[in-house]
Amino acid sequence: MCPKLLLVSTLKKNSFYFYTTFGAPKHDRQFMNIGIFTYGTRGDVQPYIALALGLIENGHGVTIAAPENFKDLVVGYGVTFHPLCGNAEEGMNSPAGQKVLQTGNTIKLMKFFYKALHDIRQPLRQSYMDGISKVDYIIANLATLPIVSAIAEKQNKKMALTYFMPPVALTDEFPMSGLDFFNFKGYNKLSYKLGHAAYWKFVKEETNEFRKELGLQPLTKNLIDHIGRQKPLDLYCISPSLIPQPADWDDTHKITGFLMVSAKKTAAGNELNDRALNDWLAKGPPPIYMGFGSNGVGSQLKIGAILESVLNHTTERVLFCTGWALYADLPKHPNLFITKYVDHDVVLPQCKTGIFHGGAGTLAAMLRNNLPVIIVSFYTDQPTWGKIVERKELGAHIPAKRLTAKKLIAAISAVQQNKIKHNVLRMGDLIRNENGLTNAVREILNYFDKRAE
């Protein structure tokens, strides 16, 4: 049972207004007290820090509600934090979590995720209730939608949706991520309907149980369809240079560009303030960045063995970031530096290539820092990003189940081709100039302004 969770707001309503580049001048807007609700890994939290900072700079109060283990990360940037019951990192590294990760099966992973949420459903729901009761406007995503949408409906609060993954809104221009086996109009729209039905199968029982608890009518149809009829703002904070906005969307669905924290904003206790790492970087040629963040890798022994082979059979230097994974026995080598995390925007410009799982946030960081990439995809939307990277000749894609040292060494050599480097430089320039944060903040504030009328 989680302890009583309290939301502590450090921002009070006031009448201080000034001009901003994010949209209308502040004197044209009412102060908004906004709550961002997210659940999952670091990749599900980090981009929201950028969004929170953008909204705060626009004169509004923002609280990020996320699993308890992200408190230090969020507060380090000066953003108010509200803990949601549960610790995603502990769950990932539990024996049950490791067992399901080793399967590399998205369906089994989703079952594990929703089972874990079910086991803590009462304190988890209460932590959401406590957080939502202290804000006036809500930003949610697919993971938090079953609980947040019910509370927002009960409390009659306005909700916008944001995603850091390929779209889940219907279009006939491309298929839904994870179901991209074919690409033609009839199939493409069908793929979204199939995907929505699968999602509803996972969350139906939990959603309707909670709706009854709140005195709301249970849903007989898909949750995504129910929310869609309300026409909320539906933002995809990904690059239109990688996934262009479909022409058949209505104006509630938008692709904004990636969200990036301003270079002027740094977290207190930043992991990069590491003298040993800086010294190692300065002592040799640019290394390969290799890391899988808070993504579960399944077999740490396999990854460790492949890393050792790369070090023994090439002259490459490797900066290896362990993230959440608990590696028992990584190799020792003068060309290897091991750390848990790094500040991407400080370290990546000093690297030559990025090897990672294919999370959208890390992909954005790699490309905006002009690195050819090698995506080792495990599950969910990662294979889709891998396919996009290969199609646009920005790097290579190796599904984790097919990963071998030989394939990885060949990919490291292949992505250094001049054509790939040229494509990466061009894509990096496009991404740096997309103004994703500006676009997202403007859309959110305009939407909440209209809904408040």
C-alpha cells in the first residue's frame, strides 16, 4: 500500500503577464494550472520535462505526475512533481519483469504491465485522484488514459493527449506501428481499428471497474473511440521529417516536432558532471555511444558478450550506458567507459555513432546531434523507428532477437558511409529547426483557452 500522496504546488495563481514566443501574449490568457500525467520508463517522462518548462515559461503552473522513482529527475529541473503509486524501474528489474523481457514479446510485455497496475489499482487510482484534484487542465497519454479520462470526465476537466510514438489516429496513408506488415489504403485504416481493439481488450475490465467506482456509466465501445468523440487535442510530439502529418486527419490531430529541453536548462545534480568521463572522452577519438536507457534488454549476458566482442575485434571506443538494466559482469577494457546515464546534448556531439533501442526521445537526441544510428529494437514502436531509419538511410536496424556481434560490427562500419552521414546531417538540421516545443505549447494553450470559453 502506498503512503498518502500529496501534491505540493510551488506555483500560485497570479496576475503577472508578459510576452512569449509560444503564442499569444500572457495578458491575453488566464493563468492555467496544468497537470501532466505519464507512466512508464524514463522515455515516457523526459520529453514532458521539456513541455513543462515551455508551459512554465509561458506563465502557467505545471505539475508532472509520474511513478515515484522519477521524483529526482523532475524536481532537478525545477518542475513540481506529484508521485503516482508504483516504481517502474523496480518492476522492470523484478524476476517476473526480467522473465517477460527475455521473451521480447510485446503482447506479453503489455500483459505484465497492466497486471502490475492491476495489483496496485486502489492506491494507484487514489494517487491519480489526488493529483488531478489539484489541477484545472490535464495532459495525458495512452498509458494513463484509462484512469485519467474517467477522473477528467467525473470532474469535468479539460484533457489533451500527447504521444512520443508513431500515430494511433486513423489514417489511410500508412499503417499503425506494430501492424506495418503491408501499406495500402484499405489495410492501413483497418490496422488502426485492430490496434485500438487490442488496446481495449487490455484495459476494458480495469476501465469499466473504475468508471463504476466513480459513478460513471461503463463503456460498451472502445475507449479510444469514446475519447475521440469528445474531440480532444491529440498531439504527436515526433518529427514530421520522419513521419509527415497525414492529409486525411482533422485539425484535432497534429504532428508538432520533437520536444527538446532548452540548452540553457540543466538539471540539478546532472549525471554528466563526471570528471572521469570527461577525461576519458578527451583521451581518444570519438567513441560509439551504446545504451538502452530504461528499456529492458532481456538478456544482459548476451549484450555483455556482444560488447566484449566489439571491443576485442575492432579498435572502436565505446561509451556504454547501463540505464535501468542490471549487468552482472561487463568487460573491462581501456576502450570502454561504463556509466548509468549521460546528458545527451553534452556527450553525443563527442560521439561518432549511436547504438540504442529505438525510443523516440533517444532517436531525436541522436539525429539532432548528427549521429548515424543503429537501432536494436526490442518491442512496441521500436521496430517501426528502425524501419524508418533504414528507409531514410539514416543508419541500420537490427531486431534484438537477431542481434549478433558479427551483425553489429558490420553495422558499425556500414553507417559510416558518406551517404548516410550526409543524410543524417540533413535530417539533423531539419529536426533542429522544427520548433517542436514551440508548436506543442502553442497548440495546448490555444486548445485549453478555447475549451475554457
